[in-house]
Amino acid sequence: MAVGQLPQVEIVGRIRKQLDGFVGEKMRLKANMGRCKIIEREGVLEETHPNLFVVRVEEKRNRCRRVSYSYADVLTKTVELSNPDNGESLIPWLM
């Protein structure tokens, strides 16, 4: 069954399961914050929860910050996750 034919709840569940496998790994995060503001950062996936996931990103001057996003943000492509080394999507089946 194609991704477009699955109920959104099932797709969100698949995204969560896939991200569970990336806990502790580095990733590149591209988030569309609205009004033409796009933030790109690198960080480590720290935790996955039933409704959201947490990424620890490094800021300027060696400061760390934790940001969280929902799986629906990934589904709607508001947030894109990729491999920091080669730029490939971490969830290629969603494209």
C-alpha cells in the first residue's frame, strides 16, 4: 500500500518507529518556522515520545539547546531530517 493511501495515524506511527532506531545518532534538521524563516541545524536525537521527539542541537559558543517537534511536523514536511554526512533523508519512503 502506498504511503498516500495509509491513514495518517499509521504514517505517524511508522515515522516514530523509524526514529526510534536513530536515537543517539547525529542528524541534520531543517525546520520551516513560517514567514520564510527556515532553520537548519545539526544535532543528536535524544528521545522519542508518543507524540514528539527531542533533538539536542549545538548553538554558537558551544551551548546546547533541546528542541522538540511532533511526528506530524515530519509528515507535513514542516521538519525534514537528513543524514549530516551525505544529505540523504532519514525517512526516504515519505518523499
